[in-house]
Amino acid sequence: MKKALIIAAIALQVFVLAYSAGEREWVVRTGTKVFLRTAPIDPRDLFRGDYVSLDYDISTIPITTIRGFTENKKGAKGLKIYTVLREGLNGLAEFNYATYGKPATGLFIRGRQGYNWRFGSAKRALAVRYGIESYYVQQGSGREIEQRHGVRNAIQVPLEMEVAVGRNGIAVIRGHRWSSLGIGLEVIENAVQEGKQVRKSARMRLTLLNASQAPLAIVNLADMCSFSLEVVAWASQDHRAADRHCSGIKPSNADIILLQPGEKRPFDFDLTERRWYVTGKDVPVEIGSLNRSEMFRIVYRPPSPESCVGLQNAQLIYHGALPSRAFHGRGTID
């Protein structure tokens, strides 16, 4: 009897593994194909043996975007959650919202709530894992990925993972591609306080790189209006730009910058200028005066393809938002 139970248990495990493998293969063959951008991470955390460890833009979700969220769910690790996606530019899928109930329609990925709520006492963000956080690579190819991805505090080229998504939300990695545009962030001058001379916020330099093999155009609207400061998902407050003068600005030929393959273009940001203030309890504030949990990204977001029709090299313009690494206003890069 005992022997029969052992055989039955082994057979059940084999069946479960075979079913899981068959299900994943079916998703690869029939699922909806999308690209998901990996989030900027420290390359030292990228590799674990023969696979790449991945973190995605959708791996950290603000609780304000979760439908059906209640306080009693914050500590429920492993709780099933569905991330609903929408079609973005450059073939990338973007985060729309999350829900604890399986959506009846649309494109969504099934995930599991992370081990804990993280990023400060406010606990405004949720870590989610989708089963696609490990990407196994061929022997010898990991070094090429590491070198092209870039190093900390320098230019990094985002890795965009091709994923097949089944009707039930199961996601399976099919391959990868590289973004045509790389981005880097560095500190030019930290915040200082010496005697009567006080500088609350840093000066930062963001650099865009044409990481493709063909000419690529970027757009720098007047007064740096192709760039915005956006708060990270785990910040304790939902800070918004205090300055709204960029709304409605249209691109012209003078705003277009053509980059040859491998060419870089730096942009400097003095975060003490009121142009980069954010709302803090309805009062504009410098981001360097905020506490350490309030971190931001500089996001390059050029005008829409429709607004660029008729401009020189319009067909070469990179479209879609591209965020920098997270940083604090005093000059600390995550």
C-alpha cells in the first residue's frame, strides 16, 4: 500500500510538471506577443549563474492603481493579481491598471503579490512577480548582454523582453531585443550647504544615446519640454509638476536632433530652477528639500507621432517614454 502511494505521488508530480510544460509551450505558440521593458537596475544584480535576473517597469505597482485593494490584502504574500496592459509605442506594452479579479476581456498578465510591501513606511507600492523574472541565456552570451546593457550611473540600453501571454494571463518569455535609445544619468553638482550659501537641489546630466545601427532622431522641445520629472511608484506622496507651461507646445524642425549610430547628446538640469519644482501640499517646492523616500525619474517623452507629421526626419524620431534611473533631488542616484 505504501509503495503504491509513493508511485502515485511520483506519477502526480510528473503529470503536473508535464501539464505545466505543455501549457507554457501552448502559450508560446498561441499567446499574444508583446514586448515588456525591463526597469533600470544595477548590472551587478543582473546575473545569477546562467540566467539574467530581470525587473520590469510593471514589477512595482502603486496601490492607487489596484482595483479592489483593501488594507487587509497588504500582507497577503502570494496573492494572485492581474496586471492589465495597453498598447504603447514602439511595440511596447504599457501598464494600465491592476486588479485582484480576473479581467473578462483585454490583455493582462497574471502575477503574485511580492513577499512584502516595501519602500518606506507609507507602503504605497506593491512588488509583483509574473514568473518571467529569469531569462536563461546561452553560454558566452551573458557577457555581451552585460556590456551592452551598460554600467551603473552611466548610459544603459533598456532590454525589451518579448513575451507571449495566454488567455488566462500566463506569460512566457520568447526572446529579447534592445531599445534603439539608451539613457544615462549622472550628478554634476550635489546639493550643498556651506555658511550662507545653500543649494537644496542638485544639477543633473541626462544623456541620450543612439544605440541602434541606423540614424535616429530625438526631439528637444523649447525649454526642455520633452522632459519631465515623475515621482517613483514607492514615494510617500504623489508629487506632480508645479510648472504647467509646457502644455500645448508643438514641435518644429528646429527641435529635432539627428543622432548617428553611437552618437550621444547630453542635457543638463538645474533642479533649483522653478521649472523643476513639484507640488508639495499644494505649494511648489524644490525636490531637494523633500525627504529621502521622495525619489524621481527624469523621463524623456517626445511629442506624439501625429504631431510630428511633416517635420524633417519625422520617420526617424524615437517615440515613447524613456525613464532615467531613480534619484533624490539632492543628487543621490538609486
